[in-house]
Amino acid sequence: MTRRYTLLAWTAAAATYLLIVLGAVVRITGSGMGCGDHWPLCNGHLFPPLDDVGTVIEWSHRLVAALVSALVVALALYAWRLRHEARRIAYTALGLLVLQVLLGAITVKLALPPWTVILHLGTAMVLLATLLVAARGSVGAQHAAPLHVPLLALAFVTVLLGALTANLGAAAACTGFPLCNGEIWPSAGGLALVQWVHRLLAYTLSGYVVWWAVRSRMRGAWGVLALVALQVAVGAATVLLGLPPGLQAAHVAVGAAVWAGVVLATR
């Protein structure tokens, strides 16, 4: 694994993380149709007039997506010269990129239905994980930690349920913290139930990470625990303060960091 390959993978992973956060900003600000239903053009232009905030935000998201695409393609081309393990992980990232681009186009063309938004985010999270594995050079490495499938699955599902909660407009269905409207089991309807299931998954993830950190005594596990604690604090503040946009964006950013931390610590 050459240094250039590793640096390229880290850069692609960082750009993908930024893309995920910008995607959240697009949703929070209602800028998803800032370029109309045009794709890959923006309002019919390659370089659109940036006289609207929504257009600026959506166009910035697309520019970062283009950067991620260029980096992942470059990683795959570079991996072609390296060993089989490097090729496999880089080609996987390239395949995920193609799927991500297609989902992005479908999301715009169908005017942002929740199911495409969730799939779009899920693919981005898997792409981020793939690039992080490539960056660490852990494929076949002797120092790699054992794959912790239950923790990875729990973290991934928790993130996706959070995205579903936001895209269904269920974030405001449960007031108060840690209970939902003061109830152990919500009676306010389907949206409150979606929000409560997301919270239950987050509580489960928190407890699991505490157990994992104490049991494994790994430095990375304690780092993940710190991120999970921060995420719970941000989530609580977001609910108690009435869902301010800045905290909503921070919640997504820390959530993506938790996912990245889990991937790095367990693979």
C-alpha cells in the first residue's frame, strides 16, 4: 500500500464526510430542489446564477459530489497498479459511487421522496466506510481489529432511522428528553413512534458502546464512546431547544463521525 494511495483514500473519505454533512444542510434548509428538477445541470445551466440561497447550497453539494467522484475514480485508477486487495476495495468504492450518483439523479427527478433520500444517505455511509477501510490499509493487515458486525449493523440502522425521522418530519413528534412526550411508549401516532424507535436504537447503541469499550479496552472504542456521548447531548439539545437548524446539522455531522469511528475502530 503506497503512501499516495493512502493519502488519496483519506482525502476521498474526508470529502465524502463533507458531502454527507452538506446533504443534511440541503435537507434542513429545504434546498433539495434548489437546482430545479435538472440533473446534472442546475436550473438548466452548467454554472447557474447564484442569486438564490437554495441554489447556492444545492450547487455546493453537487460540486462536492463531483469532487468525491473525481477522487474515487482516481483511487480506482491508482489501485489498478497495486496489489489485488487494494484493487478490490477501490473497485468496490467505485461501484458504490456509481450507485450513489444514480440515486442522486433519481432523488432529484422524483422530487425528493423519502425512500430515495434514505437510500442515498445509506449508500454514502457505506461509501465512507469503504474509503476509510482503504485509507487505513487494513485489508489483510495483521494489526486490523476483528470485524464487529453487531456494532456496525446497530450503528448503521440507527443512522438510517435518524434520516427517516428527519425526512418524514417526525423530529418534532416527540418533545422532551429522554422520554417521548413524557411517555415510555408514545401514544401520539405513527410519527412519534418512528422518532421513539430511533431514540431506542440510539439508547441501545450507547449502552452497547459502553459495554464494548469496557470489555475491549481499546483506545478506539473509548473514542467512539466519547462521540456517542456527544451525539446524545446534541440530540437532546436539538429536541429541547425546538430543532434549531444549526443543531440539526451538528446532529448529522456527529452521527456520521460516530459511524466513521465505529468503522475505524472495528475494522
